Amino acid sequence: MKPFDTETHSYVQVYVYNAEEIAEGTAEPKLVYVCDPKDAMSPAEVAIKVKRAGFDTFEIVEGTEITKRYLVSDLNK
């Protein structure tokens, strides 16, 4: 079965937390920024904003999602 439509979407997410939380095992990263990769800040720019917000650790996650759409009527083809 072939999809009738395919879409690819790339993104960048930034999560913040504190090193103390990691050491205690209670770290729950907070999502603070999502954007298109072409609009992403550099790690140095992110670090400045993270420090201003009172956090000391951050993660940058880059991802790509592929969406495939299928028609149920094509099931027997």
C-alpha cells in the first residue's frame, strides 16, 4: 500500500533543568523552545537565555517527523 501524501517536518526543541535535579534523580526537563532548524539559536545564545531563566543545564533535540497519509479505499490495491 502506498501513501497518497507524504510530509516531512524538521524541528528543534530546547529543554532546561538544573544539574542538582539530575544528581538527585528528580530531573524533569522543561520544554521551553520549539522552532524550525533554520530559525534555531546557537548553543551559546541558548546558554545565555537558560542562565537568565535560572537554569544551569539544557538539551537541544533535533528531530524529523515523516507523516504518511493513506486512503482506506486503497486497501485492496
